[in-house]
Amino acid sequence: MGELEGKVAIITGAARGQGEVAARLFVEEGAKVVLGDVLDEAGKKVAAEIGNAARYVHLDVSQESDWARAIQAAEDLGPFNILLNNAGIQDYRALTDTSVDDYMKIVHVNQLGTFLGIRSAVEPMKRAGGGSIVNVSSIDGLQAKNSMIAYVASKWAIRGMTKAAALELGRHQIRVNSIHPGGIDTVMSNPYNMDADAIGKFYERLPLPRVGNSIEIARLAVFVASDKASYSTGSEFTADGGWTAGTIIPYLPMS
């Protein structure tokens, strides 16, 4: 039996990258999954490849009406009890080059989208007798990087919203946790499709000196979403190769 046997999930940003890998793994682990995205052609293709346990819906996470349709699609499959708020965008701009429109574009997807997802899930998860909401933040929700002020702000917001929602929803048996990936080889993190050796050079000073893979984040999401994490809420789960543990100083002794 899979870790998510009998569960019904919505995964946002599921047409490609980390969300697609998570959708495939969730189904392998026994869940029925609604894949939400704005990339309709790609999303429909992924859902068709996965098979009868998957449905695709157009889901702009910043639009309440789209969330209503996604929730309905999930409840058509059964009691809705898992939400993976995965959709996100990023941009690289110096602070002084970031316009209000630049800033709000990221906030609308990453921050508002997560808020709407959490809020939309509450009543159907109550009907289901409980559930698990997993919000994808980032290590940039634990620290920061230059030239990413809007992205960093949105990922810190997701971390805070996770804790606030956990406080309110625990009495309804709804758990809310955040996961914090480090550098993962996806279209968003590797837009120029560099090969493993080339992109690996950016991560060679990590304790685990390599870029991460989407399946590693998907496996973490399965655990946090599953009943095996039944006493975890308001918690942060990090998968970053040791990035947030500290920095290796190359001229000091190593074992």
C-alpha cells in the first residue's frame, strides 16, 4: 500500500518541474491528484500520461474563481485531504531596479496564491475530517539572496502564513507545514538547461556538493502530506544539501 492510499490531492504548478514530479509520485503512492497550472497544454499532457488517477484544471492561483473550480474537481474524486501549494515564480533584479509591478507580480503568485489555496482548502478538508496542507517555501524563506527581494519576501511570507494557519486549523485535524528546498534542478532554477556538471559548480561548496533533484523534494512532500507526519504542524522541513547549515571554508582542514 502506498503512503497516500485513498487520499485526494491538489498540486499547483503541476504542469512541469517540481510540481509535475510530485504529481506523478503522489499517484504512485496511491493518491488521486488534481493538477493545477496555467500551462494548459502541458498540464493536460501530464495528466493524460499519469492516467485515470489524475485530472487537470486551469488554475491561476491568484484567482479565487479558479480555486473554486479546483476544489470542486478534487471533491469529484473523493474527500479532499491534501493540498500541495507548489506554484511559484522568481525574478532576478537589484532592489533599486524592482518596480512595484515587478514586486507585486511575484507576490500575487507566491504569496497571495498560497493564501488563497490555504483558505480554499479549509471547508472541504473539514468535510473530509481533516487534511494536510504543504506549502512550498524555500531556503530563501529562512535566509536571503541578493537581487531577489520580492521572491525572498514572498517565501518568508509563506513560512509565516504556514504557522498562522497551523494555529487556527489544528483543532479541525488540518495540519499545515512548509518545505524549504535549496537549489533544485528545475526549469525555474536552471532556465538555461545547463548540464549537471555545469550547474553543479554553483553547489560545490555545500556539505552535499551537488544540485538537488525534483524527486528528492517530491519524496519529502509525500512524507509531510502523509499520515506518517501526523504530529507535525506549523513545522519547517528543509531539503537543501546542507546549504543553511553553514559555509565550508576551503582552506580549513576537512576530514
